[in-house]
Amino acid sequence: MTKQFDLLIFGATGFTGRFVVERLVQTIDRYGLKDFRWAVAARNVNQLRQYLRDTEQYLGRKFAHELEIFETDIESEQSLRQVFARSKLVMNCVGPYSLLGEPVIKACLDSDAHYMDLSGEPLFLEQMHLRYDRIAKERRLCAVGSCGFDSIPSDIGLSYLKKKFPGRLNHAEHYLQLHTDGRKFNYATWRALVEGFKYRDQLRSMREQLFAQYKPFSWPVVLKRQTFRRHDQFGYCIPFPGSDRSVVIRSQMQRYSERGELPAQCEVYFSINNPMDILKLVAMNYNLKMLSRFEKGERLLLQYSSLLSFGTFERNVLPDRKALEANKFKFTLVGHGWPQGISTFTGDTMTQTSAVIISGGDLAYIDTAKISVQTALALLEKLQRNDNVHYGVITPAVAFEPEEIVSRLRNEGIQIEFISKL
């Protein structure tokens, strides 16, 4: 079937979806993509049209009249299939994905449409791999998860570090530093966290099934996760609760199983300078862990999100654009391994340390929009060239070689630096 559109943005009325639409318009203008065909879809068309008018006003140019706008209902598989069948690629911006994502990926596969999302939810990502990877491969379709803040910097970053590493990389420790001024996060992210904690036991058993598919590998030196640490350079560090670690491990093990590349381990940490912020995060984690076990506790978490997250997530309150534009992030991947010429791989001979530093603005929304748009364009270009395309439910580092994404992000103002020796 001939596809009418290159890209369909599904969920364009959501907070993240609006930033994606805005960035795509800017990208089309900047790179002169006059022949690029795209459309938007949402459940509430009137609301979508209003958001498009707001975006036109912010950008100072009209574009909505050029768009096809579709009304879709996530509870109607038929409406999803009818719309998705008209596009080469669907970008799913509707979360929480663990609640709303499966009908979208299923409809894409049924409609011969490639799929991508911005999910940072390990349960959803790994569940979709188990359920739909074989189907996607048989139908020669790509379903690429985690194409935003979760988990392009971590996944592509490690792939880039491994490629540039002067020797054999054993592991990398990732440190995320956010420079914000009392920001709030989108409520949908809180709902996703609640779902993740609710089904964490199910995730453990699912992960055993998933990783049984990969070729076994014996690590020369095993990297151990630290629950809490004090780092001379990065301050107080706690494990990052997102999908980065699980996505990276899937990438590394799949590339090893299918391509024979030696994998690398990783741990991802959230770096915090203020001890009070650590106490707040620990208490928030405790609330999620304890209350998500029970139905009444789950209702409390959703109803009193601001109280139980200590003001981090507030229902019906969206992050302020000016505050977002002032945000900065720095993501440092510190790699440890063996220099070239070493034949004995032990902890004592692991003397080579290199790093990749990724930095930019607001990672959660503004730069996530940059990342997701560039990932979509890279995937469409790869499909058009039929250049080493990997089908299935895959991670970014399985879908792409690092240079295919790194150069694009640099052009978007996201700085990526490799340091050979620390």
C-alpha cells in the first residue's frame, strides 16, 4: 500500500507531543524539508486544533492548514489501524505506555507501519519485546522504543563510547546531572512511575524470560550496583529509576548475540549535590514502593501526587516554559576497560578510563523533542536507503550505529564530547 505520510505524530495534544510538533516544524524549516509529509492525530480534535494555533503563534508562522488532522480513539483498534495505515512511521507520544501503549504498537504492526515511542517504562518496553518482536520481524517492521530522554543519551552514548574506546570496554558508569530551579514534572510521568512500582515483581520474572533469548556471556569483571555512593566529582549518587540500564543491557546483549560484538555493562546514577534532595527522593521512592502494592494505596498516590512526591509531580499543573528553557543537563559516561595490547582481562589490568560527555538544555521535554524528531528522520532515511535495517521490537542502539544519531544531535545543539584518557 502506498503511504500518504512519512510520519504521523500520535498524541499531539499531550505535553510532550506538543513540543515534538513544535520541533518538527522548526526542523522542516531549518533543513528545507519541503517534501516531508506528516500528520497529527489525537482523541480530541478541537483541543488539538487549539494547540496547533498556540504553536503557530509561538513560532510566528502558519503551518496547520498544511496538515492532515485525524481523530483517533485508543480504545478503537479499527480507528487506529485506519489512520496508521496511511503513514510510514508512527511516533507514539501517549503515556503512560504501560496503560496505553500496547494498542498503538499492535495497530502499527497490523497496518504495516513502523513504530517508535518515547517510553521510559521498563515493564512496557520489555513486555512489548516478548509479545511482538517475532511478529515485527516476520512483517519486516521496526518498533523502536525509548527514543527520547529515555534512553538515547545512555544507549547511543554507550555505543559511541564503546566504538571510540582505545581498547576493550568492560563497563561504564553513567552520571546524570540536572541543573533546574525547583521544576515540576508532567503528571503522566508520575502515573508511569506508579505503574512501574506496582508491577516490579512481574518485571523480574519477565526479564528472566527476555534475557534467556540472548547468547550467554561471562563477564571478566562484574560491575556491581551501589545503592548510594559519594563520588568526588559527581557528589551524592543514587541509582537512576528510569529505563536506561535495562535498555542498554538489551542493546548490548542483542548486538553480541546477533553480531558477535563484545558487550559492555552499565550502571546509571542520578547525581545530586543537595542532601535534602536525596532525602526527598528516598522518601518518594518509599511512598511509591509501599503504597503501590495496594489498590487503595495506588489511588492515594494518584490523587495526592503533589503531597506524596513532595511537590515534584502535581496534577493539572504543567511545567512552565520559561523554567524549562533555563534548565540544563549533563550526562557523563565514564568507561573502564583494558588498553590495547592487554591479553589478561582482570581487575588489576583494567587501567584504561575514557568518557563521553553529553550536555544540553531541558532534557525531559525540549531536548527530548529534538532527540525524538532526529531519531524519526534517521529511521526514515535508513528505511528509504534500505541500509542495514534491523527489524523487530528493538532499542535505539540496535536500530542505529552511534554516528547516525550523534551527528544529528550535535547539529541540534546537544554537545557530545569523547575524552580518550581520564
